[in-house]
Amino acid sequence: MEKNSPSLFNRTLKRLRRGWSEISASIRGHDEFSFDPTLTDQDIQRLKKLINQCLEAPSGEVSARALAARIGEQYLQFNRQGRERFLRLLATEFDVDVAAIDQAIEAYTQAKEDANMPKLRHKLSNALVAPRVRLLTLFNALPDGIKFLVDMRAELLALGSRKDKELFEVEQDLKDLLASWFDIGFLKLEQITWQSPASLLEKLIEYEAVHQITSWDDLKNRLAPDRRLYAFFHHNMPNEPLIFVQVALVNGLADNIQTLLDTDAPTVDSSTANTAIFYS
């Protein structure tokens, strides 16, 4: 089976688009928000207006969530050029207000009464948060939103954000948000078996980066009675194994990995095994 299966990726996009389209359909004038896949200069201005409407909507309002869904739905329909232009729009037009930061710093450093310090610190802290962070946070509140943001960060890294001054800031905002959302306290450890959903098993084949899973028979061997496979899941990404480990229950230590990967090797009775090898 090929790695990075297009069918798996396309099914994910289809599910996201369907779910977000139902949310965004509540926006009046829904049809006026269609854009060219390349995101033309004219489209950028219209998209900027749409993002501003989303950010100006009161927190918790249904309209803010619906507008965020429409923006995210459109991002999924852009081609590579359109997605890059979208990300650069977030970087340049929805960055921090430098003047507001300078004013907040000046007010804080010149404050004479200690009673005002907490309020001024809070004001400075807010000034340091780019407006785009609220949009990214709204995406997270949507169905499969956290997976959407993980994929967006992957797109930024693929575009060379580490060496791109504009895109670096957006990538760092996403990194900080994801780091807080993926704290170990939010993750759940589960065992994966041959009876697990096929869509989940497909992802194991796709994501295995140490010892490639070459076929369904290979995967079945790694889920045999003398094997264990555990993965961490996030409650907002229930079908995405974030971290997973493969264990072989054997008698004695194997002296090479091929012994453990051999699909023709006899199955060991796990009740008599005396060694657990974490092999991938």
C-alpha cells in the first residue's frame, strides 16, 4: 500500500468540508463568499473583509463561529498558491499592532502607582497577541478543527516558514497554541487491535516512519496475539494516532529487527513470553 494515500487525504478533506459547510451555511449572503482557488488580489481584499467581520463578532457568537467555518472551508478549497497567499495575509494584515505595543510599554514603564500595574501588564499582554490568533482559536472550536490546524502548520513548514520572516510568525503562533492544547493531560492512551476501525489502521500504515508497513499482511502481523500496539489520542482528534509504539512479546531478546518484522515467523504464546521488545 502506498504511503500518503491520496484517498485517505481526500476523505479527510471531504469530511471537513461537509461539516464546516453546514455551519457556514447559516451566514446571510453565503454565495458572495466564493473565491478563485489561487486567491487573486481582488479575492484577498474580500477575504480580508470577511476575516475582519469574523474577528469583530463578539466572542461566543454563533456568527463568529459560522464565519470562521466559512473561512476554513474556503482555505481547504484553495490550491497550494491560494493557501500560501492566505497564510501571508494572516502574517501581514493580522499581525500585532506595533504602535499599540509601544504605547502599552510606555504606559507600563511610566506607571507611578502599583495599583495600576496589573491592569497595565494585562493590557501589554493583550497587545502582544496578534489578531490572527483569535481566528486560529475559532478554527479549533470547529469539528476536526485541531486536525485542520495541525495540517495548516504542516503546510507552513513545507513552505519553509523557519526561514521566511512573514510565515515564521504564523507558524510560531500555531506552535504555541498546539503546544498548550496537546499537553499530556489532554491525551489518552489506547490499545489498537486488528478490530480497530479500518480508517485508523490505514493511518498507522501511512504514519509509520521508522519501519515502513508494506502491506495489510504486514500490519496484521504487527497486531497479532503476541504483539501490542498503543497510541496516544487527543479528545478532539479521536481518529488520529498522535504517538504510537509497537511491542513484541517474545522469549529472549531478538538480535535483529528483521526477526520481529518477519510475517512468516510463528506466533508466540503471549502467556509464556518473558520479554517485551519496543521495536518501533
